Amino acid sequence: MSSTFFIPAVNIMGIDCLDEALDAIAGHGLRKALIVTDVGLAKAGMAEDIAGKLAQRDIRTVIFDGAKPNPSIANVEDGLAMLRREHCDCVISLGGGSPHDCAKGISLCATNSGHIRDYEGVDRSSRPQLPLIAINTTAGTASEMTRFCIITDESRHVKMAIVDRNVTPLMSVNDPALMVGMPKALTAATGMDALTHAIEAYVSTAATPITDACALKAISLINANLRQAVADGGDLKARENMVYAQFLAGMAFNNASLGYVHAMAHQLGGFYDLPHGVCNAVLLPHVQRFNSLECASRLSDVARAMGVKVCGLETSQGAAAAITAIEQLAAAIGIPRGLAELGVRTEDVPLLAANALKDACGLTNPRTASQAEIEAIFKAAF
């Protein structure tokens, strides 16, 4: 069985690499960029700073700061309208997963006809998107380098999973110096998002030796650095290690895909507008407990990567140790203990479960679940 490995053509990372990246952008001959970001980064002046640096390289810009925490169809449409009005020939996303996903939706629709809803699912587009450069300011989603684009359809209260080779950015930029101002809670949530990516990719039915290597190294780096990154956001070494960890996790899930954690978390985000990383963190141990009947050996490997001594343990014990390690890490960095703390209602569980089973991310989960089993996992996470 063949497999294809997707990754942006150019990936620039490391402390203070931003200027090098901007020089590389200028080398592509682009003339006018739509900078897609959020209100917070715009108010902080980061978008204007990037725009000024690009102007020095003869690239004009216009700033769209309408990317919401869970970007919606309306956000994509508003950004697309600005791009067309301003005659931009490229898009630069600045931020975390939300601006990157919004920018992907804009770039894809700019070159493909129809509506962003038309591209829900796997490889539904026919043309490459407008050139997209993704400058990352968080260490978790890996959206700056993946072929995944998650857009909220507010009319259906669901997150659409668009998995398309044509939304892979042309270039990704990861400068840890841009991440030192991340609040503790955001550092924790995005870090657990990266851990979820790595674990789901490792137990995925589409895993390969390449994605396995990326996933296990990511898990090890996250376990060794996330606590410190949360405790001291100015620790550049911890930040840089988290950059490499989330990028490796992105390489893993971008090619091995994900599982029920993401399929279920997408519903929580779409229905309640909850932060994606927190939803993943709360659901992760419960989904892996369900999966452990099918992939105990793989979860035992996860435990080893998280520093647990599993030598001499049965694989079922190793799997249980992995789940405990996940829960301990989440507790140490202040992740909410359950869905009840997030305002999720038990009466909504049947609808959430039904929608989760339609999500493309669940297709590669190692154990197939029924509606009743997904509902049980949701309820266990309360």
C-alpha cells in the first residue's frame, strides 16, 4: 500500500528566524499580501510590525483581523472579499490555528469557484490555493504546515473538517521569539493539542514508520518541555523545543491523520464555541482508554515516550500508564478536569456524538465506535 507525505515546500524555524523568513517571502516575487490575523495580535501591533518589515522588502499589505478563535464561514467570506477588493496576490497568516485556518479558507476560495462548504471532506478542490505563508505565534495546532483546515459552519453548529492537499501552505515560519508573550492557559492548551496530534497519529490506522518516528519524538519533547513553557513563558529553550515538538506532531498527523479525540472536540468547538486545545486535552485520556482494547502496545510506547518505565509491564498495563501520564500532565498545567467545567450539557451528547461520527478525522481511529460508545466516551469525560 502506497502513502504520500505532505509538508510545505519551505519551513523556517528557530529563535529570531523571522527576518530570514521575510527575506525568503520577498524572494517569491509576491507584490501584495492579505495579512490574516486576529484582533488581539492586531491590537498588540504585531501585524503592523510584520507589514512594516514587508514594506521594506517592497511587498505591500492590507490587514484582515477578522479571524475569530473558531473561524467561521463568515470570517472566510469577509476576508475573501477584502482580498479581492485589494487585488492581493498572496496571503500571509499570523497567529495560531484560527488565523491559519481562516487564511487557508480564503486562499482556497480565491482560486477555486464555489463556497467554502463545497470543500468539506477530503481533497474536494481542483486548483492550488493562492500562495499562503503561515507565520506561527503558538506551539500546538501545527496548522501552519498541514493540509487540514477547520471552519465553523454556524448554521449547522459544526466544525467542517477540510482535508485537502491544496490548503498546505507554501511556507511555514516558527520563531519562538514570537511566542514568549503567550498566556499560560494558551500555552497549556496548545501544548496539549500538539500532544493529542502526536498520540492520535501514532495509534492511527494510517500510521507509517515516518509518522511513528515524528510522533514519538514529539511526545517526548512535549513531556520534557511543556510544564516549563507554561511555568516560564520567557524560557526560550522550552519554547523552541515546543516549536519542534508541535511541528513534528504536525508532520505525523498531517500524513497519518487523527481519530475520535479530534472528531469529538470539533463538535464541542462548533456547538459551544469552546477552545479546541482544551477540548482535546479533556477528551484525550477517555478516547485512549476506549482505544486501549485495540492498540495497547502502541499506547505502551506512548507511555515510554512520556518517561514512564514500562519494562516488565503487560501491554495493557503500559496503556493504562500512558493514560495516567496524560492525565497527570494535564493536571500539572491547569487543564480543566472535565466537560462539565466547560459548560457542556449532557442533554446535547446524542447530537454531539452523531455529528462526531460524521467527522473525517474519525476515519483512522484504531477502534471503530458506535453511536452509543461515542456517547459513553463523552459522558465519561464529564
